[in-house]
Amino acid sequence: MKFEGPDGVKNILNKSDLNGDLPIHIAAKNGSCGFVAHLLCACNQQDLTKENNKGFTPFIESIQNGHIKVA
């Protein structure tokens, strides 16, 4: 997998960890508004509909953890 330039950013931001979480899942789960905004600005080709191993999208992760502002 290539990790250089714009395609590299897209590849990294759409690569999940062992829990199935993308970086945006983790930021949403933690309520990191600024980081979520930064991730969205860095790449508009992130799969926001991707579910992690618990079956949650980044949007649902933010709601489940009480981070309405992130949602």
C-alpha cells in the first residue's frame, strides 16, 4: 500500500486497526472535535459509513459516547 502524497493520506485514513476503527472512529469516540475536523479537512474520501468491529460508524461512536457536538 502506498503512503505518500494525497493517495497516501487517503490510504492511512481508511485503514482500520485491530478493532476495526479508522482514525475518525477513535477521534469521534474520544470527543475530539478539532481532530475530527482536521481529519475531514485532510481527506474528503474517508469511508464515514464503515462500521468497526462493534458495528458502529464514527457518527454512532460519537453519539454512544455522549459527544453530540462531534456528531
